[in-house]
Amino acid sequence: MFIKIILLEATMKLFLSVTLIADIFLSWGRLFKPFAMRAHRAVDDQLAAMSDTAKCIRCAPGSFCKSSTPVPSSSPQRNRQMSAGAEYFQLTDSQFASTAITQLEEGATPQLPTEEELALWLHNETRVLCMVLTLPKNHQSRVKRVKGTWGRRCNKLIFISSQEDRELGVIDVGVPEERNNLYLKMRKALEYVYRNHGEDYDWFLKADDDTFVIMENLRFMLYPYDPEAALYFGHRFRTTFPQGYMSGGAGYVMSRDALRRLNLFAFNNSQFCPINNNSEDRQIGFCLQNVGVVAGDSRDEEGRDRFLPLSLKFMLPTFPTDNWLPKLTFYEPVNETGSTSGISFHYVKIHEFEMYEYLLYRLHIFGTPLSQRSLPPRLSPDELQNQLNQWAQENSTNSNAWLI
């Protein structure tokens, strides 16, 4: 038994060395990032596969060690582990007890992390930069309301305008405020974000200043997917090119690799991504398709939309049939709306920002506790590739949609 423990400890030290090498790769930049991420995932897989004996080496004799998912490679917790390499091989954080090894009192029942704890952890694990399109006349109204409500839950919040306001976090991209210029304005915004923050965040959300986003549900949906996959999500519309595009008003979110491809390949090629006066969301979708970025399916398990391109008053209790939306949506609409994991609403009036904030984050109903959920599993590289292939080959299921 003593020899077995020595061998297992040596194996752990080897895993630690591989992880340190991976961190060096990460510091070298984008060129080596895919290799470093694979090395981290390999370490995590090996740790998860270790026997209970190995995981309990440092526990007190006779005590029980709980195990679960490995620590994510980009988390602050892993950084703390690296600096504590000379100490015992410890993989837990008292504030996030689902991550690996925990010593429990004899007879104690293991406790799963609450949804609140998971959401706090996801804030730094699935990092989202938010870009919000606005106008100078809305700086003191809509910008302040976004900043004071859902925007403060972004990892980074930037407002895109034609007039700078450093106090509010508004940047001037140098494009005149005209509707025909929205696509050019969005291109300039994506160029700015990539140049200044392209490798600092995992996902990049575009929204309007009359959109309300539930950031916790967005991160929950994004968690299974590697941000190094060429992928984006939103409310998918059908159009003349096969993949369609995501509604700009409902907001769309693209991976780090999608943003990279846009800037390195699409924006530098007039065939892949021409400059014109087409609508911003449709044209960005065209550019993304042409550089191999896949349009993902963001609907919930019941087929209900999570990104809503209209106000809630038009989307409840059933899918609208008397306006333009059924003619544009990529998927055949289901009658029931109101996903329990909804992400965004569009056409939010100024006074409704505080209303949504109150109803979603402050109001609690006595006697109706919510069920405890766990995070969805991360997709393995093979699972992710299969999912991307499936989405890339999808055809619209809405036979009544316009082709515009």
C-alpha cells in the first residue's frame, strides 16, 4: 500500500508539471492556445479518472473524500493551486465545493453547491464581454439603465456610439448615426473589441440599448461549449443564404474564435464580407457563415426560444401569429413560449429596465422554492465537433418563412 501511495503521488506531480507547461503555452498567445487548452483538458480528465484511493491520500485516516468535476483550466482557483504546488495537492475551494476533493466529518452528507454559488463561479469561468449599440441622445437614459441593471453582470461592458463618454464607458467608433450605417458601426465595434480585448474574454455579446439580458442564463447555456470553437448563438432567422442569421435586437453572442475569424479573415476580404448598407444582423451573419462560423441552436429542451426579438407583451402566452416574426424565424415556432431559461428580451422601454430588475432579482415568492439545478456537462472535443456538424447541416423547419 505504501508503494502504491508513493506511485500515485508521483503521478500527481507529473500532472502538475504538465499543467504548468500548459500555462506557459497560454502565456505565449493565440498560436499555442489550442495546444495548451488540450493539455489542461487532458490533466482534468486524468484527475477525474483517478481512483478514490488516490484522491484520499491526504485525507485523515478513516475519513471520506468527496470527488466530482475537475477544476476548470481558466479559473482563479487553478491559479491558486499552481502557486501552492509545494503544499499538499489540494483541489477544493471552500466556497465552491463541487470541484474535486473535500474532507468531510465522519457520517456527514455531501452538499451540492447551490445555484447561487454556481452562478458566482460561472461569472469568472465563462467570461462575457458585452457590446451595446447606442446613440448620444440615449447616454443619459438608456445607457445609464443598462449600466445599472443587467450590464453590471457582464465581465466587461462597452457602449458603442458616435460620441465618447468615459464615465459611462461609451466609445466613439467614428461612424455617423444613421440607420444605413449600423452594419459599418458594428464592424468598427468588433474591430475595436478584437484589437483591445480579443484574447481576454471567452464570449462576446452584441445587444441594443433596448435589450435586457439575463447574464446568468446566458452563461448557463454557453458553459458546455469551448470558446475556441467557431460558433455563435441568438434568435435564428431564415434568409437567402443557408445558415441564416441571428436577430440583432434579441442580441447574439459569438465565441472567441468567431470574433477572431471575423477580424482576421472576413473583414479583410470583400467577397467574404463586403461593406454595404444591408441590415447589421443579416450582414454579420453572412460574414460569419463565409468564414466557417456555425449558427448554433439556442432554444431550450422544449423548443422554446431563449432569445426573444420582441417585447414580452407580444411573446406571451403563445408565439405571435399576427406580425412579421413567424415569417422570419428559422425554426418552426412552438405554440408555447416563455422558456424557464430565457436569456433576452427586446424593445424594452426605459421604465421597464428597473421593472425587470425587480421581478427577476429582488422579488421572491413565499412557498414556491425553485428546484436545484446543476451545470450541464461540458462537451468533449468529439461531441462538440459532432454538434457543430449537425448544426452546420441544418435546414430551416419553417416552411412559411420569407426569404429576404
